[in-house]
Amino acid sequence: MADRIRKVVLAYSGGLDTSIILYWLRERYSCQVIAFLADLGQAEDLEEIRQRAKATGADEIIIEDLKEVFARDYIFPMLRANAIYEGGYLLGTSIARPLIAKKQVEIARASGADAVAHGATGKGNDQVRFELTYMALCPDLKIIAPWREWELNSRKALVEYAQKHNIPVPVTKEKPYSCDRNLLHTSYEGGILEDPWREPDEEMFLLTRSPEKSPDQKLYLEVQYEKGDPVALNGQRKSPAALIQELNKIGGEHGIGRVDMVENRYVGIKSRGVYETPGGTILHIAHRAVESITMDREVMHLRDSLMPQYAQMIYYGYWFSPEREMLQKAIDEAQKDVTGIARLKLYRGNCTVVGRKAEKSLYSDSYATFEADQVYDQKQAQGFIQINALRLKMRQLLNQ
């Protein structure tokens, strides 16, 4: 098989795994390697990573700024759906993989590469996310998954391999955290986090202060939405990526968006993950606030009933699937009137809705008031209740 691989496009991050994979691919397949780094807002020194890839033997290095594409075409559609996996995870890593894989396919086609490769382990979800995207977009490409081929079976073994071959890597044996960061979140796993009873070290967190150390002052902010997408913060319009970055900063200072959970991976293994999603948490809460006064009840309830399936599609890697695309069209149709402003209060880890308004609000104080009104005849409720109770009465009569 080795002699059939001529050129590989590697999803390269510059971390421990992909640094070793770059070297290993050249050694194992004697092929050219294009190291592709997607700038998704991971806040790293990209030039340093470029030099690391060059020193490790990359034949070509491509770094592409995809922050706005990521926010506009991936994060925002997902946020329009209020997607949360298993009640806690805002899918920050899951939503990034299809974009990276799509760009790998595009580079492979443009460069004549006959294979793509990724650094996902054989135990995790990312291998599925990458490879489902490869196959959905370009079934002819060969796929190389080193973690399923080589004999290196632990972080410790990787570090020793790097030291043996003088591969420059940013991780040491003493602190083998796995950290994935992008515009939407930072995730942590591995190391001491594999003990689900042990609390994470405070020094680990990159985006958020602990609520105990956040300001002892409440902060109010307003997020404006148009057709389900956030477009402005405190009256100032911002691009999708800039808006998320600003909310990450504000939310992080106030301890918003930490999640510690044990989740069910697609492959069937339970995994402990710790996440920071300050901006995404704020946007999720603000979005639901605007929806609450602009969405029809039955439309909202139907959409909400589908959200666990939608979130699962993204978590499992089916972004480029007909079922996700079909469901996205329904979600976007339901967002046509989700235009308005949510007012939020941030205080020590809490993000609370304190106001919402919209030009096309379905909320009417003349109907909702508990005071005297001229639009609602309370006597009509009696017949409404009796008709809806009829099947319950019939069931009880039968039982008697």
C-alpha cells in the first residue's frame, strides 16, 4: 500500500499528535506531505507552527484564515438550532471538523494529492467526523488514520517517539493534556481528567475565570438578532467572528460557559470532557430569549423536539448528510421572524435574561395581563378545558 500513496494532505495543528504524524507519514509512505492548518481562532502563533511543520519535513504548508467562514457557515447555523449534545456540550470541536475536512478535500483536488490524513485517535469521535466528510465530498481519496495503523498507543509513547527523532513538539510527559481550541470553545481531556471524580486544576482554563474570581459587579449587555443570527452587540454591528470573539472576552471575564461532563462517544465509550464556551453560551441564551417572543408555539415545540437528533448528527459527524441538510432548511424557515434584541445580565458565572423585545413580537400585554382586559373572555376557558378533558373522563369512566 505504501507505494500507492504519492501525496497526502494532513490536517495539521502543530500539536503532539500531528507533528509526529507528519514525520511518520514521510517515513512510512515515502510520500509528499502537505501540512494544512486551518485558522479557526485557536489563538496560537501560526508562524511558529509553520516553522515547526517545516522543520518536521512538510513539503508544503498551507495556513488559511477560516474564522469568518467558520462562524457564519458552521457555528451560526448550529446556534440557530439551539443544538446541545446530551444537555451540556455546545459542540465546539464537533462543528469544526467538517470545515477542516472540507478544506483538506479542496486542497487535495487542487494539488493532485491522492490521500488525506488526520490525527484523531481510534477511540474518539473525530476519526468519524473527518472520514465521513472525506467520503461524502470525495469518495475516491484514500484515507490515512495513523492511530489505527502505528504501534504508538499512548501519549507517553508519542513523547518518547518525538524525543527519539528530534521532532519539535509543545507537550511534555509531565503535562499530557489534550487541548482543542477554536473560535467557539476550548476543550480539555486526557491526563488527570480521565478520573471523572477529580476536579480540574484552575490553571488549566484559558478562556474563563472561575466564577469565584470574576468581578463582583453585574454587567448588562444587549445582543441583537436578525433572522436567527446575532448581528450586533450593545448596538454595534460586528462580523460573526468578531462578535463571538468579543463575547468570549466578556463572558470569560465573568466566568460564563464552563461545562464538565461525561458524554457518550459515537464509538460507544464514555468520555470525560471539560469545556469553556463563554461566547457560545451567551449567544445560546440570548437566542432563546428572542425566540420566546417571536416564534409560534407549535413551531418552537416541533423544532425543539428535533434538536437532540440535530445535535447528535453534528456530534457523530453527519454535517454533510442529507438528513442534516434537510433539517437545516426547516430550522432556517422557522427562524425567519426571529429578529429582536435580548438583554442579559452577567454575574459570577451566571448569564440571565432580563429583557427581550422585537418589532414582530407575538407577546401581547393586552392578552397576557392579569388585570381587566377587553380582548379575552375568561368564560371561554371552561369549554376549552372540558373538551380537552373529555378523553380523560372517558378513560376513567371505563376503568370504573
